[in-house]
Amino acid sequence: MDTTAAKLNGLGNILVRILSFAVLVFLARFAYVITTTCSTYDSRDAIRTAGVVRLRDFYSSLFQDLVAEGILYLDSKILCIGTLTDEVVATLRDLGVADSTGIAAKPSVRYGRASRIPFEDESFDFVFSGGMDLERTARPIEIANEISRTLKPGGFFVVLTSGTDPYSLNSLLALFNSYRVIRTSEIDGIDFPSQTIREVVLMKDDNPLLPDDDPIKFKRRKSSSKCPVPGFMHELVRNAEPLVQEEPLKPWIILRRNSRNMTYLPSMADISFKNRYIYIDVGSKNYRSSIGSWFKKHYPKQNKPFQIYAIESDSSFHDEYKSKKGVKLLPYAAWIRNETLFFEITRDPSRRREEPRGRVQTVQSSLEFLGERDKRIQGFDFAEWLESLGLERTDYVVMKMDVEGTEFHLIRRMIERGVMCLVDELFLECHYRRRGRRRRRRTSKYEKSYDQCLELFSSLRQSGVLVHQWW
């Protein structure tokens, strides 16, 4: 019995020691987890605190300069909008600006949207937007209207933007066309010294005037058109790819080469601050011809949502567009007036081989046509339709035009009606008497020569239209 009791006591001691060791191991691991977790949170808190301090220092320096310039006063009633309003409001209050209010999607300041500011008309002396929110929204004009509604006459609006190019600036100013530009300046960014942002200071004024020494004011060139092109567009045109001066022997090769070397407007400028983004494909053919294969895949849209219009009179392509969401089809022929048109279709196989490109022959007025009724299509006044869209300088419009020889008529009509300058970027295929792929003899399908096409492109660029050769 004693031997058995001794064995049991020894076994019990062993179990107690094992259990005690297991508890010690567990406690040690638990303590390690707590220590590591706390260290991690301490590290994150330190990073977050450093970021807040950096933001406060940045805004403090900016606001002190505005106070020194007499733009911001300590007794001003201030509204801050955007994602960083809590830090901005805290900085203003630290500087002694007690009546500072911020609205944002998060309730740490006051819940609200910049597109629907929850305050009465003419409530504030000063409005500030510093989180790049105005350029990130899909409808910046709604925010601009709300700022104008709540800002007192003579009040100031200060905005920080990431776009530093003239096109971006003038797009912003177009949203606030009842404001006077006090100054624009480029300042170092918050996070990196190499990052540059633009500070724009505007004053609400019924008679806005840009300062005479402002290098980026709206310079107008003398023009007889109803729609002169702003001077900054001429700078963009000068930076575009050069026109092909010599008639290409193989245009289809030039098309592939040009598509790679083409200088798109969004690659030269920030296209933010626009009310609408519109793409119009005139003579779109099928969906894959240019909308699906080129515009959707390759045009640099800067993540902007585009409204797409396809203008195509050939009924054989219409069914394809029924399944394409986001594309509005206009099943007509773009023309200079509303009337019935007739396309002279080439049915002779020998002539088809001679003229491998193009779907139609010359366009004739219904008053001059004497022939088969099955060639009849409906034309519409394209320039008048553009006017019906209510296009403004606050809209961004891209257009591709492939209209089988009627481009000379349409371009002239657009200039006469004053809508040509509302097209930000134009991709134009000019049809001329070109040589066939296998024959040296020129086709008689079109009336114009390559030199006349080149003259059209050159005149458009000289007038400030960013036009590209399309083949």
C-alpha cells in the first residue's frame, strides 16, 4: 500500500509540474502577444499622429499667409468642405478663427455633402476646399453652385487642386465664372516636397475681372466666328503630334503608327472640373469599329464616366447597338440640314476592287436626286443637334468623324453655328482621291485631294482646335 501511495504521489507531482509548465508557457505567449500588439498599435498611433501634425503644419502655414494678405480674418465665418475638414477646422480654431464649420461624409465635424450644403444662402465669408474633393466628384458644377449659393458677395473661395496645367485651371475657373481671380500659385505638397499642388484664390464678384498680369488669363485670338477658342488651347495644339505632310502610300499602316504616337489631350492636361463627359462617334459603323476597339480600350479617360453617342445611318449596323448599354444610337446621317439624302452605292464588283475603302459614294440633296428610292436615308442638321445638347465650356467633348467625304460641309457648318470650339478633341478622317492598294490610278470616289485635306487640318489647328488625323 505504501509503495502504491508513493507511486501515486509521484505521478501527481509530475502532473502538477506539467500543468504548471503549460500554464507558464501560455502566460508567456499571452504576454508576448499583448506586448507585440501594443507595440504595433503604438507604432500605428505614432504614424497617424505624425501625419496629423504634418497636415496641421501645412494648413497653418497656408492660413497664416491668407491672414497676412487680408483674405482671411479671425472674425470671418468660415466653411470647410471635403474629406480633411476635421483637421482643417481644428487648425483654424487653433489660429483663433472660432467661427469655423466643416461638412464631410463622416460625422466628426458635421454630416453633409458638398453638393447639398446644409446652410442658408450667403451664410459664409470664406469657403475652403483642401482635400482635392472638387476634382474627384462626378459633378463638380453642383458643388460650385452650392459654394456660390452659400458664399456672401465679396467673400473668398480658396481651393487646392492637384492639376497644375492651364487647361485644368481654366476648367476650374469656368465653374466659377462670376468670381474674380485674386491669385493662383503653385505650392509644395503635403506629403512629398516634389509634389506640387495649385492654390486658387477667388472672390465672389458680379463683375469678375482677371488681373492684367495673370499669365494664364483667358486670352482670345481675333476670330470672326461666334465661338472664339481660348488661348490656352493653342498651347495644347502646339504640343500635339505633327501632321503627316506627304500623302501616305499605305494609309492603313499610318493609322496603326499614328494611334501609338497620338498625343491625346488627357495625356497633356487634367480633365477634371468638367460638368459632363461626352463622346460622339459620327459615322460609327459597327460598335467594334471604333467605340469598342479604340475609345473604350485606348482613349485615356482619367476614370471619367462618358456619355456615348453613335451616329450611323446604315441600318445593317443598328441591331448591334441594341445590346450595348451606355451607347445612344442616332440612326441618321449627319448633314448640314434636316432633309432626305441618297447615297450612291457602288454595286459594280470591278469598282469595288478599285475603291477598297468607304461604304458610300457622294451625298446628294434629295432635291437633286433622280434614282432608286431604296437608297434614301434621313439626314439631320448635325450642328443644330449639337446645340440642342446644351453644350457649354464646362463640358468635355470628344468627337470622331468618319462621314465619307461630307466632313468639309459639316466642319464649315459647325464653325458657322459657333459649336466647333466646344469640341475639346477631334479625330477626323478626311476622304480624298487616294490611290488603290494595287493600282496607281486614283479613285474618283471623292472630290478632294490630299493637299486640301491637309489644309483643312492645318486651318483647324491654327484656329485652336485639337484635331488629329484619322485614317
